[in-house]
Amino acid sequence: MKDTVKGLNNYFENLPKMLRRHKFVVLAVMLAITLVLGGGIRGIIMDNSLDSFFKDDDPVKKQYDSFKAVFGGDEYIYIVYRARDGDIFSAKSIQALKGFYDDIAQYRLGLPALQKSPLDHIVEIKSLINIKFLEASKDTLYSRSLIGDNLPENRHEREILREKALNHPDYPHLFLSKDSRYGGMLLRTDFNSEIAALGDGGGENTETFDNEDEFDETWDDSVFSGEPTDMVFKKTDMGEYPLLLSALRSLMNKKEYSNALDFHPVGKPVMMDFFAKVVFEDMGKIMGLVLLIIVAMLWLLFRSFCAVVWPVVLIVTTVIWVMGIIGWSKVPMSIMFQIIIFMILSVGVADAVHILSGYLFFRQGNCDHENALKAVMKKSGLACFLTSTTTAVGLLSLSLVPIKPIAVFGIFTALGVLTAFLLTLVLMPLMLDLWHPGPRVGVKKQHFIQRMIQKVENTGLVAPGKVIMVFTGLGIIFFMGLMTLRIDSDEIEVLKKGLPLRASFDVVNTHMGGTGNMEISIDFKEADALKDPAILYKIQALQDYLRDVEGSKVVKTISLVNVVKDSYKALNNGDKHFYRIPDEPGVLAQTLFLFDNANPRDRRRLVSDDYSNARIGIHSKNAGSVESLLFKEKVQHYIDDNFKEIREKYPNSEITLTGNMILLAKMLDYISWSQIKSFGLTLVVISVILFMVLGNVKAGIMAIVPNVFPILATFGIMGFLGIPLDMDTLLIAPVIIGLAVDDTIHFLTHYRLEVDKYGDIKKAAVSSIREAGQAICFTSLILATGFSMFFLSFHKGLSHFGIFSAIAIITAFIADIYLLPALCTFFKVDFKSGTFKKRYFFWGKYSRESSRSPENCKNRAKKRQLPLKNSIISLVVMLILPVSICFAQDARSIMEKVDKRDDGSSLISRVRLTSYRYVKKGGKYVPAEKPRVKLMDFVRKDYGPREKDHKSVSTVVQPKSERGISFLQYDYEKVGRDTDQWMYLSAMGKVKRIVSGNDNEPKTGSFFGTELNYEDMEFYNIDDYTYRILGSELYGKNQCWVMEAIPVMRKAVKSNYSREILWIDKKRDFILKSILFNRNGKKVKKILYGNIKIIDGILVPMKIIVNNVETGRRTIMVYEKIILNRAVDDAYLTQRTLTDKGFREQKLKEYQESGR
């Protein structure tokens, strides 16, 4: 060990000479590395989303991802607006709201099909314009929007709308305030919830056409995934948030809207937008100030330009290196990115200050440049290495924290600390060779820092016992404050008052339903469990408990129970006595069937397709993590007590709380334990290092005490001031103990040498204070002043981190100047007793006086193709142009051929509908759940001169709970005439005419709970689209036209789709495949037509596969029996068939026998 240490000392002493020999190579390599790493800076990813704070394998995050996989994402933009005239139902306010809604809902109507827009991220809009009402009038059931396209024409009509909205149990405090001064619009986004693992090929707006059409159609239990977390979600880039919010703000700022409404957007995307923009602006402002302070402090301390320039060059280079590594690594950064950069600045300048301070110290002692450089490198090189190592260890302890951004912070800051040391060690000698400060000739007056130090140097030596007692008393007082320190985190309270975003959150919390949310996930692990009335009664009781007992926090709850009661009331002509859960399971099942068919998207936000898993959404006032944790515990206790009977019936059931508030609460638990573990681990590791370095047990123990004191002081003051420990202030302990121990090592380094030289403890302490104290004071002043600049941050957590870190640095300096010398004196730390045997000090013996003597310094000094290219281009253009023109001319005629293809004048069939969620496993698409199967009889007859009007009846045969449910539908060729629909619910014996949506709204109803909606089931009218041939390709064994269909304006405003790509068999004029794009321009469905047979001379696809990319679900429609062109009685295609079971079954038997 002795030889190793000697070798290290000699290495650091000779390093400047070795670097000098290859200085051009060294500088060239450093420059090249800097350029390469600098190129990675633009790749830095920012992610401040709450779920990003948890590691991927964290149980809380996995539970949250599982919830998201079933019910979709929960990143909402909640836009609360205030009517400037005081009434959101005034004509001016409604007109402005309608215009704003239309701008968002119909933004793609004016865009080219392939052009992307930030608004593509909005997947759902809910406001007073389009929130749904189920209403009954005689035998007609209306499912329509509150306001819709037909705006109220007078005050009376507006008052009717106000009354409807205020009397609806679910809409006040969400879409309007009780006094009608404020309204709300919910925009659900696809941020962090787009399914990435379904591999449906081609991307969002692709022009390449995938052939991944083969699915594994086996569904035995061995292939079930069974876990929704098999889905992988696309990670949203932080840059997407500002783009979306900028697009929305440009709409909100339109005069016709802003003159009527005052908008206050809140929600996670708004917070992410704020952090994405303000973090960098804030960082630029604070880092600029820090650099100015560093420059000013360096000049004040050294009074030399080169002593200012070189440290700045070093820390800027270090920042470039670390930021480049972060960018190239693609590891997402959080708001703590600011602290990483600042820590690098701080540690980098501290290393440079120690080298410069020592260099000038030796120059003032009459050493020339070369020997002063060798001397300081020998004496400070190893000490800087040890301090960098201990600081890095302190930071690396944070990597054990289960909160990902804190772990990432610890790793990259430790990397920055070691990088700063490396660059200082390599570049500082070469830079000082180029330009170095000389001794201040003729200046006898001591530096003012040195004069200050000399005034206090004897304080801890004259009366060490009293000093120790004073610090002990202060420590006890601070410990009492530490005991009052609370742990809490609030993502709203961290924003300083006066910020516009903070004001918006305050408006929402004061006047509307608050900005907090929590979810209760109820998973019974058994299909159709939620069709059991007993379970719904328990859910209703839980909601009542939340409303009645926790009403001060909970504003509103929403679950399957709400829609069941609303639907049952509508089915009974709006009688308020039927606003309840049906007692009969059959009636309940068919009430759910009604809701599912009318609004499958809302249903899927509340209950899974197999009715095994449901959610209760809780809207609440904003709360801190402590309050959220207490709320969670109370609710969980109620659930455990009141769901015992249900759990006996469904023993595998799981009822858990998740959502943002739960993530915050869990983070609180992590913070409390992580603080103890990270601080304890840091203390242990650094203690071991100190024992090894000092080689003396007594000295090692004395070294720990002044490093614990600043932590006690800092957290004690926080406790007395009532400032909570959160994610940001959590960093203080490991960061500061890592920095504080640097000063201790530098002091004890000098102290050990002076004890060896003089053999006098007090004299050694005074000499150490004078020599090491100057550099310690320099670095402490720079670090404390720099940290205090975080006070200017918009973020309270960062402000607190900066202020209390500065306090910790100052108290650490005070402890090293007063307490540490007192401890060494009082306990007689002379390195004779308690010394490890056969150990050698890292720095060896060194004579300060001899090193500074002129004689010693002197002794050390001895040792052409363009025309052809144009011709080819011209030829290509001549060949392509006619083909393109031909395609444009033929597109319509091709579709006319498809339209004229005979599909029979009537159709009688039995259809099997199979639906399930799927995942990609082992390169194949497989069911992730047990498929849901429906069997139904279908009869269709064509009417009109071109047989383009159609009447049809669909009747459910299986499952048993839905048997007898029937639909009667009339489709019309005439442009603008909507489909007529009647539904019969067999369990209730009622026929209801269904009027769904307004004139200019898409039909969102699901066809018997499948991935097909009613628009998909309507007959294709070629006049509703314009066509363009995209190309020609082989699909399977068939040569196909690849055709693009874009809906014309009258169709576009009421269609679910903005674009369709069709594969049309050239020989048979038959569609084999289609890809549908939603209103946001993203691929949503793929429909495959297979197993094509010729029946009575007509091509019929016996199997149709619908793959919904958006939901990750698939429906297979199989014709088990099919009969074409048989006579169908007109009487069968009336309401009689719905209600008269005997008539229906007799006719079906006749039709089926006619096909034998």
C-alpha cells in the first residue's frame, strides 16, 4: 500500500510533464470528444409525467399500466372557461363555445389527408355542446347531445338547456358550475397511452401497405396473455405537449372566443407543457446568473483574468460532456435536470478553485510556474480525487431510490462529478501553461479571506470543550426541529403564486370540480360479474360513502352504476322513479346492452368488454400526498369491510386504488424511506472511505461529526419553518454530505501533514486552517451563492432545495472551521493511537516549507454526365405523367364497378360474432382474454329502383342473457337521409325507436358490442367520397388496385373517419381489405374480407376480420349459413318481427328451408 500511495503521489506530481509532451494530441482528443458528445445534446428527452417517476417493474406503476390498458389513458386537458357576461348560457357564450368546439372537433376538414397536426393527439372531446342525453318520448329513445348543432334561438330554449344540465346528476361541477358562470370542456389525449405493441404495420399515416394480416385464431387457455400489461405504450416526447397547447391557445386567443370566454386550461398535459418550456427558460436564467456569480467570485478571490477564464472553460466543457452523454443515452430527464447541471457547475468550479488556490499559494512562496504546478498537483491531486470519489458515492446512493428521476439524477450527477475531476486534472495544467497568474509582486497585504480566517482560527483551539458544547446544544435544538419535519408533496403547491398556471388551478379548485383524480379499479376476474345487480349495489354504496362521508374532498364520482340508472330511467320514458339499478339480472343485462350499443366508447371507459373489470372515477379537490394517503387508507378500509360477501362469491377479485393521487401517495412513502436509506448508506460508505484514507479510527470518527451537523441544521430549520420534505428537498442530505466531506478531507489532509511536521496539535490546526481554510472558504462562498440562485426558480421545491443547500454549505464550512479543530484538539487526534497497522497515509510525508523554498524549487526544475442525367429525368417524367393521369381518370370508374357488383336482392344468414382483446406474442397475434361470442340471425331485403335501399332485421340467439334482442334497420340511398333504427329488449318487452346523435355528428354506436359501429354497417354510397389510385400491388395471390377514399364535406362532418385505403381485386372488382383512419388522421381499423365463396353466382366473403388498432381489440364475423335471392315477406321487416317471437321463428324456419 505504501508503494502504491507513493506511486500515486508521484504520478500526480509528474502528470503535468507527461501531458506537456503530448499536449497537442491531448487537446485534439479532448476537442474531438467534446464535439461528438456535444452533438448528443439535441437528443435530450424531458419527461415530467408522474408515472415516469416510477421504475418499470414497480408494482404501483404496473398496476397503473394495467388500468390504462383496460380503460385507456387519463391525461386530460380540462379547460374551464368563465363567461365574461356572467352566463355561460347566454347567446354570445354558447356561440363562442360552439365555434371553439367545432374548431377542435373538425380541424382536419381543412387539412390534407397525410398532414399531421398537434391536435391529432386529442381523441375525445366533451363539453356542453356534445355531452350525451338519453331521453324518451313515447316509443322513441333519443341519444343526443345537449346543445349539438342547432343552437337555441331564444332565452326560453336556453333556460331549458340550463335546467337539463343542472338537473343531470353527473354534469354539475364538471361541465358547469352551479351558478352557470363557469363551464368546462374535457379533452382526452392519447399521451402515453397509444398502444405500441400491436404492430399493425405502417405507422399512422403510412403509404406503405402492410401484409401482417395473419392471426392465430386458436384461443385455448395456453395462448391467453391474461395480463393487460402485455400492452406496451408509446412514450410521449415532451416536445409534443407544447405543440398541442400552442395549437389550443391559438384557438382560445381568437377574438370571437376570447371576447366572450376567459379560458383556464389545467391538467397533466398543461403541466407538462409548462415544465417543458419553463424548465429550460428557468434553467437558462438561473444558470446564467450562476455563471455570472462564479465569474465575479473568481475575480474577487483571485484578481486574475486567467483564473476566471480557465475554470469557466472547464465547467462549460464538463456540462457539454455530461449533457451529451445524457442525450446519446436517451435516458429521460425530469425537472431535476436543472440540479444536475448546477451540481456539475458547482463541483467543477470547486476542483478548479482548489488547484488555482494551491498554485497561487506556492507562487507566493517564490516557486516558479513549473514547480508550483508540480507541487500543487502532488498535494491536491489525490485530495481532489478522494473528494470527487466521496461526492460521487454520496450521489450514487440515490440510485437505490425507487423514484426513477432521483435515481437518474444520482447516476448522472456522480458521472458529472468524476468528469469534472478528470477534465480539471488533464486540462488545467495545460491551460496554466498557456496562461497563468503570477505572484502579486510587491503586495504584502494578505488576502481579505486570509485575514478573516486568522481572526477566528484560535476560537476552537483555546476553548475546545465550550465549542463542542455549543455545537452539541445547537445539534439538540436542530434535532428537535427535525422531529417536526413532515413529508408531503403537492404538484400544484410547488408552483409559486402569481404564475398564470397556478391561477388557473386555483380557479378550477374554487369554482368547479377540482383538479385531483383517483381511480378505484374493481376486477372480479370473472366474465359478466358486473351484470350481477348485487355487485352494482355495492358499487353504489361505495359511491354514496364517498359522497356523504368524504364530500369535503370528493366532488363527483362516476361508474357503471351512473349510466345503468340513467339508461334504465330513459327506457322507462324518463320516469325519475326508475333512476335506479334494475333488480332482475336479465333486465340489467339488456339495459347494459342498450348503453353499449348507443355509446361503446363511454362504456369502455367504465367497464371492460367482458364485464369482469370496472372503474370508479373520483373527481376531487386538489390535495397533498399526505392527505391523499390518509384518504386512500380510509377508502381501502371501507372497501375491505363492505365487500367481504362479494369476495366470498368472487374469491379472486381485486379492488385497488390507482391514479395520480395514488402515485403521489406512494411516492410519499418512497421518499420517507429513501431519505433514511440513502442518507444512511452515504454516511456508512463515506465513513469507510475516511477510515481507509486517514488510517486512524479516532480521526475517522472526528471526520464524520462535522458532516452530520449541517444535515441536522438544515432539516431542523425546515422543520421549524414548516417546510415539508419532498422530492426536491430529499436530495439535500446525500448531495450536501457528499460536498461537505470534501472540505473535511482537505482540512485533515493538511492537518495530518502538519502534525507529522510539528508534532504539535494546536500549531498543526492553525496552520491547516490558514492553508486549507482559504480554499475551503472560496469554494463554500461560490457554492452557497450559486445554490441560493435557485430561490429565483418558479418551482418552490427547487427554491427550497437551493436555499437550504446554501444553508447546509455555510453550516458545513462553520463546522469545519470551528468544530473540527476543536474536536481534533479536545480528543488529541495525533494519528499515533488508533492507527491501523501496516497502513500508510495516502498523501505521504511532505514538507511545506521545503517545498516552498527557492532552492527546492530550483532543484525540481532540473529534474461531365449532366445532359444524360437530364434526359433520364425527362424520360421518367414522361413515363410517370400519363400513368398518373390514367389513375386519376380511372379511380371513379373502378369504384363504380365495385358499386354495381351484384350482392343479391336479399340475404338470410346466421352470423357468429367473436370479439376479444389481442396482443402480439412470439411474432403472432393472439387473444389476451377469453373471446366473447354472439350468435345472431340476420335477414336483409333490398328496395328501390336500383335496389340501394335496404331493410334488415338482426336477432340475438346467444348469449342467453341477450337472447331475443332485435334490431330493425332501414338504410336509404338518398344523400342526406339518415338510417332509421328500432330496438327490441326482450327482457323488458319494449320496442324503442333509436335516434342517435345530431345531424352533423358521427354515429358512434357499436353493432352488437363489436368493433363495428353503425357507420361500418351502412351500405356504401360512392357519391360520399372522392377517389385516388395510390398504386397497384399483389395482395395475397390477387393483383389489386390500392385506392384512397376521402369523404366529401357533407359526409366528413358526420363520419368517424377522415380517410380510407382500399385493396380492390382487379379481376373481380371486389374489396379485399380496407384501412380506416380516424378523424385525427391516425390508423384506427383494418378490415379484411376472406374465405370468399361464390353463392348463386355472387361473391360472398364468409369471414370478415375487423382489427381495431386504437383499442387493441378484434372482431371476427363468420357467416355460418347464408342464403341469397330468396323471397322475403315485407311483413317480416317490420316491428312485428321484433315483438312476435312465434312469427319470427316461423318465418326464419321457412327461409332457411328454402335454401336447402
